[in-house]
Amino acid sequence: MSDTPYAHDPAHATIPGLTLLARRLSGRYTRLVSETQKKVAAGVIIGVAAVVAVYMWWSNREPRDSAWQYRQLMDSETGELVKIQLTADLKPFPHVNPKTGKATLYPFETCYWGACEQAGGTRIILEEQQGRPGPTLCRKCGHRVALHNPGPRHNTTIPNEHRTSEDRL
């Protein structure tokens, strides 16, 4: 006869020695978790909860939809960066600078060639954005700057359309 209370039920039939082993080990497993381990587990749970709470607070400081509603533009006269809100009634470039009242705000590209990369990049308004013909050259290093200009460390090979006479040497 088996020592399980379900010996008469074939669904609960067990191997005779396995049940005895399980009963002996069950008491040991409850004693393996010490008070120190319980405190460590509680500390980990509290720490994770704190991280989640801080993340939720941090992410809800500014409404999520507002991040894409703004664009940073550059003033063509002063070189100042201005953050403007994108609205349905916004006219094509140039946009009006709220500080000066003049239509001098354009999107910009950043040059990362040579000395510009070491300085963290030089912001350049493209000639074509301002309605002028010809290529745009960086005022600091003289390199050609194009729409979607490559970022730092991506300029190891220079496409032909971006080359200047100094690159061909």
C-alpha cells in the first residue's frame, strides 16, 4: 500500500520511494531560506519598485506628444538656435524668429569633418535652404555640407558628390 492519501486514485498514483523522499526534502527547503536571504530579496523587490516609480515619474514629466511638436532651427543672421512649435498654420521656410520678428529661421545640418569633429560639430544652414545656388561649404573647415550630412565617425569614405578639391589630393 502506498503512503499517499490518493492511493486509490490512479491519476495520483506515485512511485512509492519518491513520495517519501519528497516529504523529507520539503522540510529542508523551507529551512534553506534564511532571514538574511529574505531581507536581501525584500531589498531587491523594493529597489526594482523604486526604479520603476522613478522611471514612470521621469517619463511623464512632459506629455509624450509634445516631443515631436517642436523643432530646433537656426537664425541665419545671429547663428542662434531657436526651438519653435510646429503648428498647422506654419508657413514654409524661413520661419519668423520670435525674438527678432524677422523671417530668418532655417533648418541646419552639422559638419563633422576635420576640425569641426574635434569641436563637436559646426552647424551650417544649407545654401539650397536659403534659395541660393551652389554647394554649401563649411565656414570653419571648408568641406562641402549636404542634406542629411554624415555624423561623426561615419565620414571615413567620402562620396563623390561631397568631395572637394582638397579631398582628391
